[in-house]
Amino acid sequence: MKIIIAIAAILLVGPSLFADEIYLSDGGVLKGSIIQITDTGVEYDPEGARAFEVIDKTTVAKIKYDNGTIVTMKVDTLHRADGTAVRCTVIRVTKDQVVYSPEGSDEQKTVARNEIDRIEYSDGTTVEIPGDREQKEEAVVFREKKQSGGFIDSWVRVAGFFAFGSSAGGLIEREQRVLDAYRADLLKAYVLPRDYRMYNTYGSGGGELDLLLPAVKLMQKRGFDLSGIKFGIRGRYGYEVTESTIYDDSLYSSFDGYELFHGELMSYHYWAAGPVMNLVFSPQSNAFNLLLNFYAVGGQVFNGTVRGAAALRSARFLAWEMLGAAGPYGTAPFLPASIANVTNTSRFNTVHFNGYTVRFGFGPHFSLNKYAPVTFGVNVIYAYTNIKLGRALPIYFDGNKRATHHETGGEISVGFHIL
């Protein structure tokens, strides 16, 4: 009798122990044996007296067979901030986590909400996940793109510049020869032993206009990357002044008005034109650009004036001797009066000139794009200038009307760009 009861119990309970499970989209669960899955429905043998049933396939979320196999009918997709995607069933989303079951599994997993960009549900709905932007950016692999707008798409740049530095060669060497010739008179005029030296500096300023060609745009693959190369033509006008200074090297830290002599050696205007190139680096937002600026320009020098030995003539105790008269203490001048009177006055040693100049520069610049189209930067510069004097200066005693000089220094540029 007990055996018969046990067999009957197995026959009654068996189907439920080995039944497949159909999970519906509304949360319901149907049990039975799956017969087949068609394009429109799921056919199965349900538990109970009925032998056959069909359910609409669109209402089924997943099927779990009695052998443990799971078939997901509706698949959601999690798009992560690092660019990867996970096919799964989204269970719930909280303020800190997204809980999901991977496709083909009942296991529940969690992922930090700030690692998810968006969720694409199986019904086609897409939901963006705001999350914590600062934390998400740490894991972001930026999508490749070419930048547009801002400096990289500008056509014109207008700017002003100021440059400063030191000069050498040409007239500078001749000035040094004059200082060497009068060094003994300087020592005599100012009584105490001195170690007189000369240095020459220049300052210039003006404006420039860049006509820019369409940029060669590069694919940006990182958060801050080289996004393009921009070529153009630069035209500029400048005015330059070279100052000559004689100082006492032994007392330079404590000089007074009688121990420092200076004057304007020369001044001139110039115009120049030539190619310019910018390497454009951008963040993903393109709110600003870091530029590496290179240029080479050449042009004409005009309306130039040279004032030979201007620094020496500012030494008032030496002035009488430079005019060929007796020194301040009744001593004889270093040069005979017949020579000094002709060669050493300002009138005979001031002359106009013209010529040409070639200039090169490179350095970092910064361009704002988002709030104002402003550019500013600094360049290291080198200039070569060749001039022709209207006549040879008597004080140089060489009869040469040609001179060249070299300049090295820095340059500050501020302007704006126009789209």
C-alpha cells in the first residue's frame, strides 16, 4: 500500500519538479514544458489538466528550462562610460547603483551608477544617467572627433606686440670701438679708476595681421590633444629703438647719475610679411586652445636714424674733450682738437638710413574660444637687420655706410581672432 502511495505522489509532483518556467514582463511566472518557440508565440504544456497553451511572445521576458538553461527574450543594454556595453536585464536603478542580470544568467550584479552613461531598454526607450560627472570623467575614454569652431576655424587674427632684447654686431661693434678709444678720457674726466663697459638693448612695438587658411584638422583621441595645424600669412608694422648704455662694472650695484651714461643709438620703422604656422591643441570641450606659434617675416626698414656715440656724449664731464677742448681739469684731450671738433659732435654723427630686416619667432600662445575670441602669448625671437647709412659717420673712422646687427629677445603678443 505504501509503495502505491509513493508512486502516486511522484506522478503528481514530478511535473512541477521538472517544469520549465516562463517569466512574463508583468512579473508573473508560468510553469510547464516548452514545446516550441515560434516567431509570434511560445507553445507549452502547462501544469494542470490542460495539455496545450500558447502565449504571446512579446509578453515573455525570459524562459528558464528545467536543466538550468536561460533564454532572455527581452534584452536591455547598459552603456558604460568607458565605451563598453553590457547586454542584460535591468532589475533596478538607485541613486548609487544599477542592478542587472547578465544575458543568459539569473545572477544579479551591480555596477556603480557613475560608471553608466545611459540605458537602452528592450522596448527601444533610452534613458541618460546623469551620475557624478567628476567621477565619471576619470573613467571616460573620449570619443574620437575633429574639433570645429574657435581659433581652429578662424580666418583673421589681429594683434599688437611688444618686444625687447639685446643687440650685437654692426653699429654695436663700432660703438664699442669708440668707447675703447675714449676709455682713457673717461677715466681722466671722472678721476677715479673705472671699469667701463657697454651694453645695447632694444625695444619695439607695433601691430600685426594674420590671414589664416582653413586648418588641417586631426582626429582628437584624448581629453587634451593636437587637434589641427593652421597656416597663414602674417603682415606686421613695427617701430624699434636701440638704447646704448655705458656703465661702471666695478660699481654697477651702486652707481649714481655720474656713473651711468646712456643715449638713443638708433630708431627705425619697418614692415614685414611672411608665413605663420600654429599647432593647435584642444580639450574635448574646445573652450580654449593652446597654440605653438612659429613665424618668419621679412621686409623693409625705413625712416631710420643713427646717433653715433650717443652714450658717450651723455657723459657731461667728457663733453668738452669730445669737442676737442681742454678737459675739466685743464688736461689735454685724448684726440687732437682738429680731429675731435669735426668727428665728435652730435650734428656730424647723426644720419638717416634704410635697409631690410628678417625676423623669426616661436613660442606658446593661448586662445579663448568660448567666452571671448582673445589670444595672447610669448615668443622667443631673432632678427637680422641690414642697413645703409645716408653717409659714413666721422666718429667711426671707417668710411663704411653699410652695417648689420643681430637681435635676440622676447616678444609679447595680445589680440583677437575672427571667424
